[in-house]
Amino acid sequence: MNTLKIRRTAIAVAAAAVLPFTLAACSDSGDTKAAPPAAGDQAKTGESTPVDDAMTGDQPFGAACAGVPKEGAGSFDGMAKDPVATAASNNPALSTLVAAVKQAGLVDTLNNAKDITVFAPTNDAFAKIPKADLDKVLADKEQLTKILTYHVVGQRLAPKQLENGSFATLEKGMVTTMGSGEAYKVNGTSNVVCGNVKTANANVYIVDTVLMPK
């Protein structure tokens, strides 16, 4: 009798010990959703959160960018598809520059160049020059070419490179740049009012003062 009682007690104890593990196994094999991995686990699996293009710092910047058309050939997307002289011709704020480029016969030169940077003066920049002086320059093709090619650097410049830079121009002179963030000056006097504008073959920085070769 005692032996039977002991045996039943042993079986009950064993069942009690095994039951929790059985329940746990059933729970694991069920159709429950796994908890999301912790931040540290994400790093281990190589998963990452997509980065918004706006966070890369590779977008146009500056107060004058607000005046660029939102759609069409003169928009940022439209300009990115055309070579620089053609792209500039679709921007109303650069009509005086475009007229000067045509007068100097530089349209093909700029459109066919590869990987350049253009510091593009606005119409207001040209308006700072007394009309008599501007008319004289526009009538002198050699001088006009000298001035316009002084605004062109033979490489694509990113904003970071403008922080404290010195660059050779197609005119063979040098331009200097300084600044940070979204505030840059060229030759210490001309402000970038809309920068990092992309065209098919150039980076464009629209400036508020015409640069003069030294």
C-alpha cells in the first residue's frame, strides 16, 4: 500500500514538472507574431531606416530659389535635364545673362562643356552696373567673353567646397569663396542667392553681383 502511494506521488510530481515546459513549447509553436527587434538587433541584422533625400544636403538652397518655377523647363527638375545655357534660358531671373552669353557666342561652349560650375548673375545683378557701362561691355565681344568665362569653373563644386575655396576659372583668373550652411560669398562681395542648382552638365550658383576679372 505504501509502495503504491509513493509511486502515485512520484508520477504527480513528474507531471507537475513537465507541464510548464509542454505549455511553453505549445506557445512557441503557435501563430503568434514575434516582437520587433530592438535597436541593437537592427544594427546586427543590417536593417536601416531609409534616408530622406532632403536630409542629404544636396538640394538647392537660398531665398531666391523661391522664385524658380515649380514646374516645366524652368523648374529645378526641368533645368536638371538640359545643359547649362539652355537651362538658364528657361529661368526668367537669368534673362540678361542669357542675352550676354548669346551676344558673346558662348552658348555652345557652355552647353558642350563637361562638369562645370557657373556663378550666374541675376538680372538685378546686371542692373547694378550703370547702363552706359553695361552697354559698352555688351558691345565689346572680347571683354564680354572675358567677364562671362570668369564666372565659370572647370569642375562641379559642391556647397561644402565653397566654405573656404579658391578656384581657377575658364578666363584663367581665380575666384574665391567663403561661407557655410546656406550663406556663401564669391570674391567677398557677391552673395549666393540660390545655390546648388543642377543642370545636365553643371552646378549653378545664382549670385547677386556680377564678378569682374582682376
